[in-house]
Amino acid sequence: MYAVVVTVKIEPDQADASRTVLENEVVPRVAQAPGFSSGYWTSADDQTNGLSMVLFDTKDNAEAAANMARSMPVPPGVTLDRIEVREVVAQA
């Protein structure tokens, strides 16, 4: 199993709008990606940054999803900070 880990920065005045886009557009699109297993999107208490971890069945599917994330437009006030593919080495 492989994870796509994404970190973003969010302008404080865009937190609500970016969450709406996340819930209504990003999550449904990612959930349809080939090999999707599960995903978790998190926000800091002050809502100025987010971190997501989305799990895929293979490295190829995770890399394809990471490339999709790199090419997707981001909501206003959101800046992609980092996108990386990591092997999941343990889970509970």
C-alpha cells in the first residue's frame, strides 16, 4: 500500500471556502481515482494549513494520483506546499 501525502497552506480568510471546495470537489474526485483505498484530510487548529494522507493499492496508482493533485487547480487562498508518495510500512 502507498500513501499520497499532501500539505497545503491556507489563507485565514479562505478557510471556510477552501473546506467547501475540499468536501464538494476534491474528496469526491480523489475517491474515484484508480486504486483508491481511503483518505484523511486534516486541518490545523488555526486552519492555516492542512495535511492529507490518501491510501492507494499500488505505487503506480499513488504516483498517478500525486500527478493529478499537482495538475489540479487549487482553491483561491490555498497554496500547495508539498506532495509526496510514501510506502505504508505499518498500520493498526
